[in-house]
Amino acid sequence: MNLSQHPASIWNSLISNLPNPHFLQTYEWGQVKAKYGWIPYYAVWTDDGKFHISQTTDNWSLTTDHCVAATLILKKQILNRGFAARLSILYAPKGPLLDWNNESLRTRVLNDLQSYAKKQGAIFLKLDPDVVLGRGVPDSEGDVTENSGQAIRSDLMRRGWGYSSDQIQFQNTVLIDLSANEEEMLARMKPKTRYNVRLAEKKGVTVRTGTDADLPMLYKMYAETSVRDSFVIRDENYYLTVWKLFMQSTVHGQPSAVPLIAEVDNEPVAAIFLFMFAGRAYYVYGMSRNLHREKMPTYLLQWEAMKRAKSSGCNAYDLWGAPEVFDESDSMWGVYRFKEGLGGEVIRTLGAYDFAPNKLWYKMYAEVMPRLLDVMRSRGKEKTKQGLSA
């Protein structure tokens, strides 16, 4: 591999050759989080037994073709002065990337990460790799347990890792296989979903690719959606940072984001952001207005996203989230029923596990942070409402 390339190219090429590469492990995601108080570190394990970690990939002298594992680690200082100045939290979103079934490699990687967390004075290190525990809805006809995933979970718990009370990412998701042709993908959909796709086309809904100029409008629509559906979002600058950075990353082999906008008579009524990296597409942000909802624009958007992802070389489409509990009591149930209709398979993963070098600090953090987050979320909801009425 040519190490004179741009740092993003080096890192993204490296991780795209490892098992289950994810866009939350990309160089770009590290740069997004760097603007919001996190320090990105890039860690690599090579087949000669070495472990490298640094804040940059610019001056790496290792032969990256021999990497067997890697992870982006995000670090945030909790206190900047006084007695606890060194305290920090560490998070490897959707990492580390490795063959988790390789027991000796897994042991090596976890040993190094645990040592690193201790040296960094971390309250905890959080991991949430895409280790599959099962497929299908639990206790249904299609329920399949992945024994290898269950064994990995047991190994983590033996080593002192605990299931986190703070699950940052969705533990379960719905995955659509894009290797089939369009007719087969349509046939896999539930009849009502397929009908709604055709209805949207018949009712004059069209879908176009968005540009940078659409982003303020898309944020406003996202804010409207969050108020209507009662979920918390961040400020506009955060989303503009994410969207612009990934939309600009369009070089072959790099992550990219494409806004798809559904319109009726040239008026935007719904939109989604389609992220793509290393052969997988992701439905990350979805937004809609109350206007023309009876024309089913969100169904046509998903169908166009599937076709766009397939034509871009993706073999799977991750619909980004499914319930923890598969019944109507779960807040994700309504969204899940919509996703289920698109013909995907439920994938149940490990979720987030924390390694806490100092149990006392971890206990204090776990008790204080939920209350603090509740206050921040409440303020965030109110700020979003005020922004829409301004």
C-alpha cells in the first residue's frame, strides 16, 4: 500500500480489507468527532505481533498490507483540571475490526485495548462490534442463534467486560440483501410495501439527488420530524458537518453520503441520507413532512435507495435499527414494521460492552450521566422547537 496517500485513503483502504468494515470506523467519522470534543486515535495490529496506535496515519512506517486488526478509538477528557484531570472515556464505534472467531487474535487485541485503557486513565472503554448473536425475530420460525457470537460474549464477560447501560448504537438492525435483481428484491417485500412503492410512483412522487444547497432545508425537515415523532437531535452545525464531510468523500473506495429527496410537484416532502462504505449501504437519517404523506413518498425513497446502493456496488443495505424487544411495547416498533416490509432480515448483535479499569469511577459516572443526559435532552427538544418557530 502506498503510504504517501492522503491519511483518509490510507486508513479507509486498510479497514475496508478487514471483516465487517463500518462507516463509523472511517477516518472521516474520526474527523467529525474531533470537531466535537473527541480525540481520534487509529490503532492497528499487524501479523508480526506488533500494536501501533497514534493520532495520525501520516507518518506510519508499518506495512499496512499486513494488518490483521484495526480500530478507530475516540477519546474524551472528562475533567481538564484538578485531582481527576487524567480521567477520560474511550469509545471504539462499531469496532474493533478483526476476525472475532480467531481466539488468539481476539485475546491479543483485547489484552492490548485493556492495557491501553488503563494507561489512558479511562473510566471505561466501550466497544460495540458487529458480532452477530442471532438472526430473525427471537422465538419466531426464522430465529437462528449464532453460537460463535454467543461464545464471544461469554469470553468478554469472563474478562470483566460488562453489558453497557448506555447503548450508543442500535443493538439490532434489519439488513437487506442487494445481491438479488430488482424483481427479486421487490418480490421479497411485503405486498402492502410493494403496493405503496407503486402508489407513490403513480401519484407523481419523484426522487432526486440532493446537493449542498439542500442541506439547510433538510435540517429543517429533520427538526420538524424530531418534534413530531418526539426524538432528540443535535444542532444544525453538527449535521451539516457530517453531511458535507461524507458527501465530499466520493473517491472510489471511500465512504460517501447521498441525500435522496422525494418531491411532489417539485416540493420536497421527505428525504433520507444514504451512506455507503466498503460494499455496505446505511440508512442513517430519515425525515419527512406531514404534506402529501398519503402519497407514500417514504416507500419510494427506500426503493430508490436500494437501487442506488446496488448500482454503486453495495451488496447489503443496513436499515439502521430494530427493536430490543420485538413487540408493540418497544418505541422502535412502528419504525420496525415499516422496515420489515422492505424484505430484510433481522440481525441481532452483541451491543455495547464496557471495560472499566476503575470500578468506583465507573459506578459514579453511570449514576450521574443518565440524569445529566436527561436534562440535556429536555433542553435540546425545547431548543429544536424554538428554532422551528423562530
